Amino acid sequence: MPLKVKFKKGAIKMVKQTATKLHYDIVGSFLRPQELKQARADFADGQIDHKKLAATEDEAIRDLVQKEIEAGLKVVTDGEFRRSYWHLDTFWGFAGIKHTQPEHGYFFHDEETRADSAQVVDKIAFDPEHPDVKAFKFLRDLVADEPDITVRQSIPAPAQFYSELVRGEDNVAALNKVYSDQDQLIADIGQAYHDLILALYDAGCRDVKIDDCTWGMVVDHDFWKNMTNGDFDLNELQDIYLKLNNAALADLPDDLRLSTHVCRGNYHSTWAAKGGYAPVASHLLAQEDVDAFYLEFDDDRSGDFAPLAQVPAGKHVVLGLVTSKSPELENKQILIDRIKEATEFVPLENLSLSTQCGFASTEEGNKLTEQQEWDKISLVIETAHEVWGE
């Protein structure tokens, strides 16, 4: 029988500082074990029911959390093992949304993903039975007797949700049938997310990260030229994204750590967009209401550190210098040198190190082994200890 989580008086306030004090972190998704992949395939084929699938997920998550703790991680996740996608499963959990299968998936640098999407069928609202809340409660109970461990819940950003709802003519047509006013759409998305975050908080969550590829796509003019035939206003788009995200993040409890992870796509070790953060820094880095930014800096495609000058004093930046896309281990000294380079824009005490993204943003996973995945995490932790001496 699951244990009920118990917070000691005063312990919750320390949760917000856990990741910041450690200076090493993860983005959250992990490679799915073969048993879980097989169970998902069997469920899709009708060979097992949802109860059997959930039991397999439960066991895989128990094993993962134990490995996370043994590796030295103090902030743990469920690896997103209950999800097929890092984002769509959350969208499908809202009222007013249905799961659709368009003609095409997402186009990455050299691959096309599975074809799934989310489409509006009614007014958007939070559903108290949202799967992310249920997933968090299971993870919370696993570490109820581990006072030094913080549970993080990652959810896709409101801006990402909006981006999905306007992806393709069919989605746009469906959206226009329900929403004739964009301000009302933004308000409903913001409220649905705000309610989801508060439901997570009420369940004991004190660390929420919103994952957001929209900013990573905005910086790539080629990407948006293909998406919109050149018919878009960069500043207007950024205004919409910022309004959506900040609407969800407004008036939340002070002891809730809020962060955002921004990359340029992560699917089967490939990517969707290129370009540095400079074009979006004045919106994303300067104005988004989060405590910390998890940013992708693992290759030349990601640009330099100069946009970090826009990060307000006191906010934290987690440098994604260790790639999750390939098995080769980075040179530790190069990582140390790059961290030092970043201190030109952000004080060392406000920096941390992580992988640039998760290891499996979708259930396919990136092209490396589980051992190589843990080797990457070990490198992050070892490097952080050497730099920050903690």
C-alpha cells in the first residue's frame, strides 16, 4: 500500500532551493526499459489491458527512482515513463481536447516523428483527473521516507500547447469553431495550466518545470519560413508566448520553484531547429516569470552565452552543456572552461550544469544505451562537484 507523503514543518520552504544549491541537475526524461516498451506495444495490440500496463509502468518507475538516488541525484523524476510524448499526453489530459492523428508528424532535421496531435473540440479547462497529477502522486509516495529527495514534475509549456493547437489547417479550423477571440483562448489556456499547477501543488509538488520548444523554434528563421510561408511577426509571436506562459505562472505560492527548459527539439537523437537565444532573450530570459532557465548549449547550433546578459539578477541558469543525443562523453576540462565562460554574464553561484535535454523526449528515446545515459549523469555530477566544491 503506498505511503502517504509527510512534510516536516519548515521542509517545504527548503525544496525551492534544492536544485539551486546542488549545481547539478537533469532535464527529466529517461530511456524506457525494454519491458516497458514491450508492454506499451502489447497494450496497443490489445494483448494486455491498461491495468497491466500501469503495473509495468509502476515497477519501471520504482526501479528508475532507486537508480536516480543511487547515482546521487537529489531531484528525481519518473522519467516520463507514463508518457508517449513529452508534451502531447499532457495536452490530451485537458478538458476540451481530443487526440488526433494528422497526415504528418513533426519534421526534424533528418526524421519525421509519429503522427499525433491535439485538437480543440470544446472550451479548454483543467480536468481534476488529469494524468499528470496522478503520475506525480505515485512518484511523491515513492520517496515519502526520503526527506532529502525532491520530486519534480515536468509539464509542457502553455505556449507549446498553443503552438500545437495552431499546427496545420485542420487544427486551426477546429480551433476557430470554438474560439473566435484569441484573448479568450489565451485566458482559458492560462487558467487551465494555472489550475493544473495548483493541483500539483496541493498534492505536495514544490518543483515544477515547464518544457518549451517554442522559443527554440522562433530563433530559426528557416523553420518558421517553412511553417508559415514567411507570414509571421517575430515580436508578435513572442508576445503571445510570453503572455500565455506568464498567465499560467501568475499568483502561485512563493515556495513553489518554477523553471523552464528551452531547447530546439529532441527526437531519436536529432533536432528540429537551430540558432542562439539572442532573438528571444528580451522576452524569454528578461520577462518570463520563472526562477530558473534550463538552456541548451551543447553544440555550435545553440549559439553563445551572450544572451544570458538578459537574465535578471538573482535568477538561476542551468547550462545544458552535456548532450543527451550521443553516447560520447564530453571532456570535463572543456565543460569547466565553458562554465567559467558563462560567468561573464551570470555569477557562478547562479549557474548549474545539466544535460542539454532529456534522454527520451518520446518513448523512442535517443541513440545511446542506459549505461551511457548514467555515465552522462555521472559526468554532470562529478564536474559540478569539481567546479562548485559541494
